[in-house]
Amino acid sequence: IINHGRLIANKPTRELVDMAQEKIVIVTVDRTIDIQPEHGCFDKVEQSADRVLRITYSKERANAGQVLSAVRDMGFEIVDVATREPDLEDVFLNLTAAA
């Protein structure tokens, strides 16, 4: 990966993707979300629909089970869950933003 003419990473794609620390869990809950939930293991929470939360968390501080437990502890029943792994674009954006 080159940023402004400077080499900032030179590794195989798989290794670059493994460097990403953020993961995303997309959670559908049983009712409309009136107030966006907050928790110490959440880095970012976006409400993508009335009952859908897109929660970004750091792999260093939490795992998907802890994120889901936090959602349940807030009184929500979980209807559906999907995860999104970081891709090369995410790594590129993180590395170039930090450089």
C-alpha cells in the first residue's frame, strides 16, 4: 500500500486484512430502537433501520459474544445477527488515515 508516494505496507493481502482491528456485527432486535444504545465495548453504533443496529467494535477489546450480550443486557431480544469482516479497502483507509 502506497500513500502519497510513500510505501506504508508491503505484505500479502491476507496479512493486511488480518491487521484490521475493527469488526462489525449487524443485529436485528425485536422492537423499534428509540435511543441509540451505548456500551464500553462498542466503538461505533449506527441505526440502519428501525430495528437494526450496525455495531463496530475492536477485536482487541471485545468479541461478538460480548457485543451480543451487551445488546441483550439493554433489554433487547435478538432476532437476527450478521457479521462483516474487514476487507482490503478497510485496511487501506485505516493505514492511510494513520500515516
